[in-house]
Amino acid sequence: MIVKSVELKNFRNYEKLSLDLTPGTNIFFGDNAQGKTNILESLYVSSTTKSHRSGKDREMIKFHEQEAHIRTVILKNGTEYQIDIHLKKNKAKGIAVNKIPIKKASELFGLLNIVFFSPEDLNIIKNGPSERRRFLDLELCQLDKIYLYNLSNYNRVLEQRNRLLKDIGFRPDLIGTLPVWNTQLINYGQKIIKRRKQFVKELSGTVRTIHGNISGGKENLTVLYESDTEEDNFEQKLKECEAKDLKTGSTNTGPHRDDLLFMTEDIDLRKFGSQGQQRTCALSLKLSEIELIKQINHESPVLLLDDVLSELDSNRQNYLLNSIHDIQTLITCTGLDEFVKNRFQIDKVFNIEDGTVTVVNRWS
């Protein structure tokens, strides 16, 4: 899979931009706050319909404009696809594939497989469980349409159940409708738990191999799924939590409270791992994403590296660069020294300055 081109109109700091990309390594360099990450973000939106940053669609639209447009042309299994994302300040976004509008954003998932790696991802191990669930969900949604369907419905039911729990505080007669939402929550939740268990089992084997290579065989990493409730026990636990749910106005058990545990020998890396160990674990996770997509989809994803190399030491940096030679990669950085020094294969270089992109024909 490769991205052939991307066009932007009124997206972030770009009034108008058209880029042709190489199937190999594309380098975007320039000072900070010039618009490098915005290009990677546009591809992420073309894959997931959302930004990797927090915020709303209107924040991606250039100041003083009402709309923005992203057009991405990809080559997947020998077939060309055009993905159009139309962002609107006061309306829902429009999405089209090969100029045919799609009704649900979820229909886009899996067409363009993206692995995004930024400095923030290096903290995925020590940060809160929501980030690790997001990692799980994003990967599974790209690989499994059924999981995407179940997760979307679970989140919808969870939101409606929480709203009902709050309303019951003012209208106790509404409690009779609670079992309807419980049944749906249990149905979708059990399927999510089962699929996550299976995925983490697959992930753990791949992560263990990669982590062992990075650490020179000094550490054995195990990834464990910490489910808030077992699938067969979800209904019972939901009943046990009902009084607390009514009191707090929120659902206190379910897969929306799951987490991942990372262990080397008997050490919990979230709590007791060194920064170096946590970063090696995060790098292993990202490289495992690539391998799983290759194994399941029989094609490589597109890798986006957003200024992450400067955050890695030379050993981890070299391992990462040596691992991605066979997939299309877009890398942002502030300078080319690190690539020249490592004699890294560079196929195309773009210099970015204040939203203006220039192709650099010679670098050394």
C-alpha cells in the first residue's frame, strides 16, 4: 500500500498544497511550527476520519475559512482509490471514496492503513489507560470491520445509558427502561472483550520477538490484557454496580475501563520500568503494529514518523530505521543530519517553511 499524492485546501496553515510522494522514504524537514505535522495529520484523517490530536474538525480548518478539503490518492493491491475528506466549520464532515459519498465514517476504516508514531506515543506505557485502549481500538478497527461495528455500537449504547442514569436522578420512573440498555451493552461488550483477548494474544508474541531484538535478548516482554470484567461475568458485574452507577450517573464496569499490562520478568513497566525500558516497549508496540498489519492484510501500512527520531537514542533509532526499509514512510524532522549520519536511504526530500513546501533535489 502506498500514498501516491495528497492535496490540501485550507487545511491548517495550508491554503493550497499538492504533493506527489515516493513509495519509499519521504523526508519533511524545517523549523518547528512550519506545518510539517499538518501533512502527516491530513493522511491520518484520510485513514481514520479524525485527527491524531485532540480537538474538533473545525480546528483543522484554516483561520477565517469555513471549509477545508483533503484529497488523498492511494494504491492498494494494485487498485487506485481517491479519498476525499470535506471538513466544514458548522456541519458534519463529508467523505467520499472514488467520488462516491459514504454514509458512515466507519466505512473508511481499513482502506488506508496508517501507523502513526510521535513523541507522545513514547509515553503510552506510563500514561493513563485511555491511551492504551485507544491503541488497541485503533489497531483493531483498521483490521476488523466486525470489531469496529461492535465498538461503535457499544460506545453509542454506553453514552445513552449514562445519559439515562443521570436522568433517573430527576425522574425515578425511568429506571424501568434501564434493562433495555443493559442488554445491548452486555451484548456488544462481551464481543469486544473476546476480540481484544484474541488480539492481545497475537500482539504479545510479535512484541516479545521485537522487544528481545531491540534489547539484545536481555529482556523478555509480556503484554497482558487487563479486562475490567470477564465476558461471561459482565452481566453479573453490571448488576452489582447498578447502585453505584445510579449514584455517580455513569457506568462503572465494562470494556471501556480495560487496560494493558507490560511485564519484563516480574517488573510492571508502567509502575517500575525505567524511561529507557518504557520507550523500548513503546517502540516495540509500534513496530508490532506494522507486522500485524502485514500478517493479517498481506500488505504493508504507511508509516508516519512525526519528529520521533530525535527522542530515541542511537540504538533504538537505528533499529527503527532498519525495520522500515520496505514500507512507505513519511518522516518529519528539523534537519537532515541524522539521516546523512546514519546513511539512511532517502528517496524524496521536502523543505517546509511557513506552509510553503519545496522539493529538495540535492542534500548532503
